[in-house]
Amino acid sequence: MSTPIPAVVLGGSGYVAGELLRLLAAHPRFRLAAALSDSHPGERLAAAFPHLASAYPEERFSSQAEVLKSACAAPESAVFSAAPHGAAAPLIDALLAATSRAGTAPRVVDISADFRYAAPESYASVYGHAHGAPARLAEFTCAVPEHLKELRTPHVGHPGCFATAILLAAVPLLSFRVAAPMLFVSGVTGSTGSGRKPVDGTHHPLRHGDLYSYSALTHRHLPEVVACARAASGVEAEFAFVPHSGPFARGIHVTVQGSLARPLDSRGVLGVLREFYARAPFVRVSEAAPRLKDVTASNYAQLSAAADGRSVAVLCAIDNLTKGAAGGAVQWMNRIFGLPETAGLTAPAPGWT
């Protein structure tokens, strides 16, 4: 039971990759075998992530050839892809092809958008370019772990961070037919959600002390939210989503509102959420409104709700890098390898970030 499972991280120098490396450093079974960075091969991990120097004092980024060699050498391995969308699919395709020839069996959780859609046309319509490995799409399932009891494919495409928060709030309403299938969503995200490369949306002087919306009603996570909500609840719902950029680094807060399909008060809706997530160790339902400081840098989601007999609002707070990306990926990989779902993920939020 204590045999280490080799872990490979693709796209190793971004924020999500750094969070993956942080979580893997404390995981009881997964052990880092290689971290790919084509832009920094041979560079120490600690140079890119100084906060991880105590965990990885000498480890270095690997080239793609070195990563393929590592994956082909292990009978089984856990592959976490944090490469950008568009780049992830060909990387994963090359790795799976090489390991198939070698007779080894990696399992992949992709955190990019490349394996969130069942059809290549759906992906192309959102991202504006052809899918990099369309023949692999049938090998992946896209869902948050709490919404899928049994995984029927060898690999997983993790939903986006905004999508994760929206789905955690919305799917119970749809599954229990509590709300009409037209939901309105307002969400605020931290600057790390835009990635490590500096742009206007993450530049501190522009973002500090400010709050502004972007991509109103056209955010690229919307199609995956609709598809994942349909798969999880059986309901074809519409979502009107307005995202906002918040003046903080980590965290997502969403408010999902709609019309009640049957009269309920706040206590009734909270009861629905508690029943739906009764066996979900990382989802906490509370009468108190969720706060980012209670979940930041943890794999926990905090939910609350209000209802007045006609309308309902469900509030959800998660950390975008952990529950919305790296932590959710580790949670999936725990399940794939038959480990406790909570392995390596139960550290509480630090609170005063």
C-alpha cells in the first residue's frame, strides 16, 4: 500500500503546475518523477518556484524526451497536464502513443481545456482552432469529482476553475428540480486565474483596488458548464454568466440565481445542498455566507444559499488554483488509483492570506 506512484507534470512552470508540485510534495503516494518545461529544461524547480525550494532543493525541469522516457519506464504513472490549451492535446497524444508502444499504462488528468468537450467541433467553436488530438477525446471524461460516481474512461479532463464553482452551486438545483433551468451567474476571480504571463488583467497597478467585468455573457467556460451540468443532472439548462476580475491573487466567488420551481425557503434549499453533498468530503454547506479566506489555498468548497419562496441564490467560494485546478486534479487521480479521495488534500485553508 505504500509503494510510491510516479507522477509526471506537463507544462511545469505556470501557476497551476506550481500548485500541483506543492500538493505532490506532501502526497502520501504520488512522487514526482518528472516535470516538463520546454522553455526551462535543466533549470531547477526552485528557480521557478522559490516557495517550493524546501520540497525540491535539487530537482530540475525535464525536456519532453526525458518525460517520455520516464513515463515509458514505469508500469503505471499519474500524469497531470497543466500545459496551455492547444498545447496540451499534442503533448498528451505523444505521451500516450509512446507509452502504448512501451507497454506501460499512464493515467492522465488534463487541466487545460483540450479534453473538456466530447466533439472536436465543439472545442474548435470555442477556441478558434482545430483540436490537437481528436481521436483521443473518447478516452476522456469531463466532470468535477463530486458529480460523477463512476469513471468509465481511462483519463479525465478537469473543468475550468469558474466552471467548477458554477457547477458545484448549480447542479444540485437542477438535479433535484429545485430551480427553473435558466440560471444567472455572477462571479469574481483572482488574478492567478489569468496565468503567469503578465497581461493587463493581472498587472498589479491596474487590478489593485479595482473591480470590473469581462466577457459578459460570452465567457469561454459557458459551453462546458452547460455540457457538464447536463451530464450531471440530466437537465438542459441555460446559464447567463458575467465574470469579474477581483483585486486579489487567489480565489473564486460565484452567485448562481434563478426562479424556484417549487416554493422553498432558505432552510429548504440548504437542506437540498446538504443532501446532495452528504458524501462529498470537500464540500461544506453552511448558513453563513462563504468567504474566500476560508477556502483559499485549500481543496475545500464552501456553499450557502438563500431563498424567498420565489427566487433562489446559491453562493460558492473555492480556490481557483486548488479546488478549481490542481487540487481537483489530484482528487481525480486519487480516485483513479483507488486511493482515498482525500489523500494529500485535507490541509485546511491558512485563513489570513
